[in-house]
Amino acid sequence: MDSKFFKNLEGKTGVNMNDIFSLANSLQGANFKDEKTVRSVIQQVSRIANKPVNKEMEDKIVNSIVNGKEKLDFNTIAKMMNKK
């Protein structure tokens, strides 16, 4: 992809694309029915997005994903984080 595109996206969002790619690579083959894995992903997304997630919200997100109510993707987690 065009590096200018990513630089523009980084400028608009404040999110480092290398962090996003690193997270995406780490998710390949991950078990999203495992609570520890899901908590780790939530914490990574929170850090990358610079949006703190309190324990109560993390528990709700984990429960929802582990129990199959929600799929695990950035949009789902972002929507849940914005509901707080």
C-alpha cells in the first residue's frame, strides 16, 4: 500500500500504523474463546487507541466476546469502549 496513505491516516487518527500491523499479525491464529487472549487484545487496542478501558468495561467486553455474543474486531471493541 501507499506509504503516503498510511501517513495521512496516522495524522488524522493519531494511531501508528506499525502498531496496528503488529497487533493484526499477533491475532492470526489466536483463540478468542480464551479470556486471557481477549483481555490482552482489549488492552493492546486500548493502548494503541489511547482510550483507557476500566475493569468493568473490560469485563463486559471480554464476556461478550468469549461467550460469542460479539465478534472480535476493532469496530466492535471501539463501539463498546465508546458506550462507557
